[in-house]
Amino acid sequence: MKLPLPELPQFDYIRAETTERAIDLLQEKGVTARILMGGTDLFVQMRNGNSAPDILVDLKKLPSMDTIVFSKKDGLTVGAAVTMNALARNPDVLKHYPLLAQAAESVASYQLRNRATIGGNLCNASPAADTAPAALVLEADLTTLGPNGERTIPIKDFFKGPGVNALEEGEFLTKINFRNQPKGWKGRYLKIGRNAGGDLAIVGAAVMGHPDTDVPSGFHFRIALASVAPTPIRVHEAEEILAQNSLTDAVIEMAADAAQDAATPIDDVRASARYRKAMVKELTRRGLIEVSSLLKKEA
Ligand SMILES: Cc1cc2nc3c(=O)[nH]c(=O)nc-3n(C[C@H](O)[C@H](O)[C@H](O)COP(=O)(O)OP(=O)(O)OC[C@H]3O[C@@H](n4cnc5c(N)ncnc54)[C@H](O)[C@@H]3O)c2cc1C
């Protein structure tokens, strides 16, 4: 027998057209309100009974929420309501931040990527969020607005636990800045899911590297992982191994082992913890081989 899907509970909907209105609304409605972007996480949570807001405050039409701006001085600034498809196809993203385009392109299916936003992906604070490892290795800065004005949160301080972020009550994300990266950098996002089109990551691994004459190996790497800890994580131990030792196969293996050691995954419906651990090593190794060969080609 086919069981009926639970329905969405009743809720009111308001679209905020100005930032002042958004701040007032969120303050006035407090915990009874939830912010709505594409709704691809929120509606699932509401349908499953894990969230029951009285009111959804849609912030997608606030000024600059859906713009992507690149400048040589400030890097890439992406509005919180930019969809994954818009991000993955933007010429500046493809040219200057291909790693971010790869991460956006890896989210779910084409249809879902037309709704799903980068702001929703980060604010939902799932350990499996695909844009999170890219944001971590690109050391993004998040701009927020709230009753106390604007503030900037470095991405490393944003994820606090599964589904928990650093936003305070009434505060919302407006944009994400991906600063200019070191000259000659290369990056790669690799993901394993249960199927090729439309599943959360079993493991996601972002690797970026750049020439760096200040470290013995001549290259500096940043590595971040999704879906293998309570939050997306940077793997500084592995990065240090790669900075201190010449880039040989054995050193890449050591770094991949360090990434595996840093992962603390759980068993869930998508994969066992044991499989995830093994895949952390494999994806990190593959990412490092790809990125280091690109770096060496240009050295
Ligand atoms: C079938 C399916 C497949 C999926 N596959 C993937 C996948 O492969 N990879 C992946 O990473 N995700 C996946 N997801 C999850 C989801 O699509 C993404 O996380 C998406 O980017 C969420 O964005 P959204 O705009 O829909 O967010 P919403 O659902 O609108 O919001 C998500 C949460 O963030 C809060 N929020 C949103 N915007 C803001 C803001 N500006 N300020 C403060 N809080 C805010 C909302 O209140 C809500 O709690 C999948 C979901 C489904 C249903």
C-alpha cells in the first residue's frame, strides 16, 4: 500500500521588498518566522514536520540578492539568492572561480538547481552542503544584516553544528564575498553521491592549491570536506604536510591519510561511516593529484 505523503502545514507568506522591511518583519515575527529562498530545504523540513513556521519571509527580491559581481580589487561577490544554475554558468565564476562553479553544478538536478540558492545552501548548515567546502577553501566572507546592522562572518566561523549557523535572531545573509585568490591557483571539487543526478554528498572534497615560495614544498594547499563531520570542515593537518614536504606520491598519500583521520563521519541512509572514511582518502588523493599536476604544468 502506498502511504500518502504528509502535506505542507498552513503558513502565511510575505515578500519583503526592502531591507528595512525585512529587518522589521523578522524582528516582529521572531521565532514564528522563517526565511524563504528556493525552499528546497525548508519545504522538505516543513513537510516532514521538522519545522512549522507561521510565516515565511521571502527575501529573494531584496536589492542585489540575485547579482554576481566580479572586480579585480574585491574578487567575486555573490548575492545570497543566486541560484546554483546561475552560479555554475556565470562567465566570471567559470573564469576566475571554476571550483565554485563545479560545486554549484554538483548540487542535485538541473531543475532543483534552478530553485536552490547558495544562501540557502550555506544557511541550512547541512554537513553535506556542496558549496560549503568550496567556500571554506576560498576563505569566503559572509555579509549579514540584522537589527544591529551589517556584519561580516568569515566562513570558518559560520558552521556551528548540523543545521546550526552563526546567524543571530533576526539576522540574514545578504551576500558572500570570494576574495581574490593567490596567483596561479587551481582547484577541484569532487563528490560521491548515491546517484549521478540529484543526491546529497556521501563525501564531498574541495582541494585548492597555489604556488607559494614561503613554504618548503613551494605550494600551499587548502582542503575542505563535506558530509564527514557535524559541520563541513577544513583539514589543516593535511595542508601542513603538503606545505612542508616536496609534492611526491608518498606525500600526497600522507596528506590523504591525514584527511581521513580528520573525518568523523556517521552511518546514515546514504552510507556507512567506514565507507565515508575510505572515500575521504580517495577523493582527497584524487583532488590533490589533479590540482598538483595542474600546478606543476604551469610552474
Ligand atoms: C531532491 C533534493 C536534492 C538535493 N541535493 C542536494 C545536493 O546534491 N547538494 C546540496 O548541497 N544540497 C542538496 N539539496 C538541499 C538543497 O537543495 C540545498 O541546500 C539548497 O541550496 C538550499 O537552498 P534554498 O534556496 O532552496 O534554501 P531554502 O530551503 O529556502 O532555505 C534553507 C534554510 O536556510 C535559511 N535561509 C535561506 N536563506 C537565508 C538567508 N539569506 N539568511 C538566513 N537564512 C536563510 C532558511 O530559513 C532555511 O532554514 C537537495 C534537496 C533536495 C530536495
